Amino acid sequence: MPIDSTFEENREKVDTHQGHDVWGPVEEPEQLGIHGTHVAVDFDICLADGACLEDCPVDVFEWVDTPGHPESEIKADPANEAQCIDCMLCVDVCPVDAIDVDAGRAGRT
């Protein structure tokens, strides 16, 4: 199941991580929520294949450790989401549709 593109309406902001919002629910290590707002990554379905890190021309993503998560023990974190130029390459290359980019969403800095 792909990321919920209406997560801002359907989920609660529960935390911040490296300057971006985290949308719950979060119950570590199994459930990690959605990280980011303008550039959102559903950590619960991210497989950590690295395509978004490789293809992003402005280095929005960084690896973050997520030990014990059932899908992968690292995730592509949108740590630099303010750098996003809305090219959508990350959305296009994600094999599990874990990324959603929307310049109109709140949180764009």
C-alpha cells in the first residue's frame, strides 16, 4: 500500500526529527510513521533500496538507522526537505511508493 498522500488530514503530528515533522502513529521499533511534510517518506513501507538517495539532484535524503524495523534497519530520511526542487524523481523511482512530494503542503521552508 503506497504512502497516504492525505496524511496531514489523517494523522497527527507527534514529533520532529532532524528539523522535519513526524506524523504518527509511532511505536518504535515496529511503527515509525511518516517523516517530513513537503517531502514525506512513509518509514513503515520504505525498503531502503537507495534509489531516492541516488537520484535526488539536491541531496534531500540521508540514511538514518532504524534498528528492529521489520522492513529495513535503515530508512531514507528527508533530512534536507527544504532543498527539494519538486522534480519528483524520488517519487518516480521508489519501488514501493513510500515517498510523496507536494509543494503545497505546510512545512515548506
